[in-house]
Amino acid sequence: MRNTFGHLFTLTTFGESHGAAVGGVVDGMPAGIDIDVEFIQQELNRRRPGQSKITTSRQEADQVELLSGVFEGRSTGCPIGFIVRNQNQHSQDYENMRTVFRPSHADYTYYSKYGLRDHRGGGRSSARITISRVVGGALAKLALRQLGISIQAYTSQVGHIALEKDYRLYDLTQTETNAVRCPDPEKARQMEQLIGTVKAEGDTIGGIITCIVKGCPAGLGEPEFGKLHAELGAAMLSINAVKGFEYGEGFAGVTARGSEQNDVFRSVDGRVTTATNHSGGIQGGISNGQDICFRVAFKPVATLLRQQDTVDMEGNETTLTARGRHDPCVLPRAVPVVEAMAAMTILDHFLVNKTIKL
């Protein structure tokens, strides 16, 4: 099982949803970075369960403990070990799933691969494991701060309710002012209402998260098998429930002609820039200095609080009505996870690219 992400800046994760704790080890963190523990905790608070009526009701403090790699508030360059203890497991809620596979869940595929599975919350397949990614991403963000790079994600669609304008026309500082994490207050209200309705029906719903990376210079990424958009895509597709990734114009761009979609180069104060950004900040697999813009599609959560047809571990047809505390929509809590994976990917490529100094 591959549990390590990255090339030079790496994150190795451990733990299960209903185990004693989840945690990880970050290696390759440059020395001398100011480690703001309060900021790391704030990032975890954005991801934690029980933060609103449209998320799971599981109550966890998700308090991070840094175990190594930090001295007098700064990174030492040595591995940073950390742990977040699980304190509010209700493992008994999953007893009726012990021998039954949840439709569209990792239950069956994990069992097929390993010959056993942890039915309590899905074990390693649980979204709770993204805690480690958020901590790793927070550390990466602290390093990127020194480079003037910022990463902002937001919910741009839930079900059929979608933002229709370019991201530059929204005030992204409004993203954290509502439970859905959408910068449009009216759309956020509609999204929250939809999620509430779906939750009341014991159902789930998916959507899209948009992410913007600002301040990234030209030159990150490799021209062949390490293309920056491919690395970002792999990072996003490794997140629980993600089913799609696109950057720039994405699939919508196939209807345009080259004369409409080409980003014309301009020279501004001796610096090369582009008149438009249909490429999403990446050309030929390498960043071009413009905003990097991509979108991540999340499927509806597989665990439904309503009856579904399925089979058990012996292949017998049966039904399952899940119990427990589950998100009706993962998007609000997935926003910081998307940011975290983007931050680690960008920082990793800074370290790989030896022509750009941190």
C-alpha cells in the first residue's frame, strides 16, 4: 500500500478512522520556516466534523500534536512527525456492515485486494484520514507564504446549483463566511438548503470545488512525465470521493477554436504575461506565471441512511440501511483538503526545480 505523497517534500500518513489516532511524517520541509501551530490548527478546524448542521455530527477536537522537526518555533529541516487522536468513535454504529458491502464504497474493493477490511468507518478508506493531508498542506502553506504564493479553494457547485461567473468576479474572502464555503452568499444559501433537504431524505449529493493558486512563477513542472497539471490531477484524484479533475477551460474548451482560446502573450514592464488565461496557468506541463485555476468534481457520498440493495461477503443478496454519522455532502469539509494537496504539490515542485530558490 502506498502511503507516501510527493518527491522531495513528502507526506507519509498512518491511522484509521476508528483507531487510536491518525497522523503522519512530513519530510523535506526546508529549515528555518516559522511554524505557526495556531494556523495549522485553524486549517484542521476547517476540515473537522461537527462544524455545521450540514456536516456529520461526529464531534472531534482534532487537536494536532507536533512530535518532532520543530525547535523554538521554526522547522529544523528534520522530519516533522505529528499525531491527531481519535476521541469520538461510535464503532457500534457500523456493526450491521461487518459482513455487508456498501454500494459504490471501497468496502468490496478493499476486501478483494487484502482479504479483510475494517468495517468501522472504512478504516484507511475513511475521509478522516485526510486529517494528515491537511496538516501536511498547512506546513506547505507556511513555506509558500515566504514565496508570496496563496492557495484559495471554494465550493462552486452543489448538485445543479452552480456559480456562473469567472472566479475573478467574486470576493473570495467571503468563502469562509458560510457553512458551504461558497463566495456567493445567495448561491451559498441555496446550496445549504439543498444539502439540508438531501440530508433529511437520508441521501447524499456531490458537486465541484474550484481552486486558485496565485503568485506561482513560471517554470514549475516537467515537460514529459512530471507535468504540473498531471501532478495536480493525481493529487486531487487521490482525495476520497473525487471523480474528476480539469484545469483552465477544461472540457468546455473543446467547443472553441484556437483563435478564440489561445492566450496571447504581452510584455508588461519588461515581464511576459498573457492577455487571457484559458490555459489555467499551465502550458506544456509547466507553470507560465498566471493564476493556476482548476476544478475538482466530488461524487455523492456512498453511505446512505436509507435502504439499498447489496450483497454480503458470501455473495448473498441482501439489503443495507446504514447507521452512524455521515456527511450528506463532502464539499464544505473538502475545501481545505483540496488546498492542502495543491500546496504540497506546488512546494514539492519548487524543491524539485533547482533553478528557483526558496
